[in-house]
Amino acid sequence: MPKIVIVYHSGYGHTKKLAEAVLTGTIDAGADAKLLAVGELDDAGWAELDAADAIIFGAPTYMGGPSADFKKFADASSKPWFAQSWKDKIAAGFTNSATMNGDKHSTIAYFVTLAMQHGMIWTGTGMMPSNTKAATRNDLNFVGGFSGLLAQSPADASPDEAPPPGDLETAKVFGARIAAVAARWNAK
């Protein structure tokens, strides 16, 4: 059973809801997984990240990149970077923004760079997009993320209303994929 930590920041609650859906997917797939909010990280949290088989990064996309709170966490990860504590762990990421595009790819690219600096193994969604005429907003991977999970929450929607059910189901499938990849990578 792989150990997975989902480390995330959520400004208004939408990204937390997405993180919880990713968590559900990892647990349903048999992983030992937990959420860690970047603002609540303590020594025990950093130890859990070091002990994890996989780390999933999550943050909203603000102004074309990850939130400042997530960036502060990433900057603080220089201690595990120096010790190479996360080397060869599975890495993945997700983001959410108010617009359908919102330059979410810049946030995912930031996560990929962070993972590569730590010597991690990046895992994308492994999902085909919902890109046919018959596709609806609640189909799997409607936003069309390949390198990371992408979700959209309208600016005037509460966390009770968004992300929409299709994005949350996509998050569960994504979580299950990361659990499966981590289990396969760590099989002995």
C-alpha cells in the first residue's frame, strides 16, 4: 500500500474540495493517503512528506501561476531538496482557477519543475480529454489536462457549487491513477 501525501493550498475552499476528491480516489485505490495544507505544515508534516512514496502538489492558479502560499512551501522545500529526501518519489499535481483556461498550465509547469529539482518522477493524468461534440461539462477530463489535473470554479461560485461534479470525478480518477503508479513504482 503506497503512502501518498497531498500537499496543497486553497484560498477560498475550491482547491481544498478538489484535494479532497483526489484523496478519495487514492484511498479508494488502496493507498494510505492524507491531506496536508501548506499553511499548517509542521515538523511532523515535513517528516510525512519525506516518508511518502508519492507527493501530489495542489494549488489554485492566481495571476498565471501557483498561489503565493504554495510558493512559500516550495521555497521551504529546499531543506529536503538539499538532503535529496524526495528523490525518486512519484510526483503529480492539480490546479483550479475561475476561468476555463486561466493559464493553469503555468501552475502545472511550476509543479513539474519543482518535482524535477527534487529528482522526482512526474506522473500526468493518463486520461483522454472529453473533446467531442457530444461532450458535456461534467464528462471526465473536460478541461483537458494531460500533464496535471485541471479544474474550473466560476469566480462567483461557492465551494458548495464548484468545482463541478465532472471535475471532482476526474480528480478521483486522477487520485486512483497516482495510487496505482506509486504502487507499481514501489513494488518489490
